[in-house]
Amino acid sequence: MCHPTAPRPHPLWACRILTPIYLIGIGIAVLVPDGKFIALIKYNVGAKMQAGGNPRHFLIEPVVLGDITLNILAFIPLALLLSLGWPRLRPRTWALICIFVSATAEIAQFVLPLGRRPDLFNILENGLGAFIGAGIAASIQRRRTAPDRAPRHAETEADTVPGHQ
């Protein structure tokens, strides 16, 4: 059990180790040249999300729902890791950097002969995920720096050392 005034463990090192690993994962996902494989993953995610209701919702196809969901979810951890790993920059700054990373990924899909289709909406969806992750990080940082709300033991007369008279 920790002493109430002991410093809380800081996840800096873990976030700094996980961030490049996560970025490599995003890079692989962006640069996979097989669009059919990516479409299958998107379809499976979307179909699972629709499994509770009508599996063929008339407004949105499973592949589109999966695409939107994965684009949002992919950037929540990235913004969270960056914000907690490098706290000198504000979380919203990291969210903006994540949007730049997303735009760079879409440009790479456009420029490189991968057979992938870049999409402006992907950047917007990634940005939404980045701001969600930044919001979570900001909440964690506020909680970490907030004064302890637990009542401290007030000194009573019995606890004080009598003064010299």
C-alpha cells in the first residue's frame, strides 16, 4: 500500500515505448497493398456491429460502418499515447499532429502504387478519434495533477506536542 503523499507511478516510459510500435502498426495498415484484405476486415467489423439489429441496415453498408469505426478507433490510442508520453505538449496539439499523420497516410496511399483509395473522410474520422484520445488524456492529466480530495487527518489537541511554558 502506498503512502498517501508518495508520488504516483508515471506511465511516461510505457507510452514512449508503445508509441513507435503503434505507429508501425498504423503504417502497416495504411501501406498494405491488398485493398480486398482491408475491405474484408472493414466488412467483418461492420457486420459484427450490426449483428444486434438488422444485419443489412438500409442506410449504411457493413464495410462503410467498419471503415468509419476503425478510422475513429485507430487514432484514439495514438493521441492518448502521445499526450501521456510527451506531456509538455497539450493533448489538443497532439490531436492536431495526429491529423497531420492521417493526412500524410492518405497522401501516401494516393502517391504510392498500392491500389488503395485515399479518402478525405478518413482524415476527418481519424481526427475525431485523435480528439477523443486527447480528451481522455487531458482528463487523466487533470486527475493526476488535481489536489488529493481525500480528507487529511486534522491535528487534534491530543496529537500536538505541548509547548514550553
